[in-house]
Amino acid sequence: MAYATADELAAALRITATAANQAALDACLEAAAVEIDDAVAVLGGVDPVDPTGNALANRVNVLRGVEWWKANDAAMGSPAGAGATLNQPGSSFARHAATLLPLRSAFGVA
């Protein structure tokens, strides 16, 4: 379950959500939500703070959703245009995980 809407992601991307891109927008948000859920989960089965309706989870979902959307243009580190390259999503979630630390209800010891 995503913590943001396709319209919010589309606005961040400066595009319009349409029937043609709805599934792709939703997929980016859902992928980001899986990462959010993983980041706030704790060891030992302790339930994390529920981030539903939480502004922090919403913003991370949108920001990470933007990265997932743009990952298609930067697959395998290919140029993103104007001499810039985008990081692959798999290697850049750590900063988002740090942002989500206030949503953790407990911290386990691995």
C-alpha cells in the first residue's frame, strides 16, 4: 500500500496522471512503499509505527517514486541528458531509510 497518490507523484514529476501512465505511476509508488515498509520494520516481529497518513512517509514515497520513475532513463548508469547521470534506485535508498528513522517503534540488535 503506497503512502502517496499517483497524482502526487505526477505533480512531483511535472506530468499529468493519465490512464496511459497510471499503472507505471502506481508501480513506482508501490515499489517505494515496499522499501518504506522494510525500512520501518524491526527485527523480532515488533510492529513498526503505522506510517499511513504520515507526512514523512508520504514525502519519502513521492521522492523515491520519482527515483523509480526516472530509473528507466538511467538503467545501468546510462546518461540522463545534459551530462548528468542518475543513480540506480537499488543503491540510493539508505538516505531515505535514515529519513524514516523517526517512524521506527523499536530498534533490534542483529
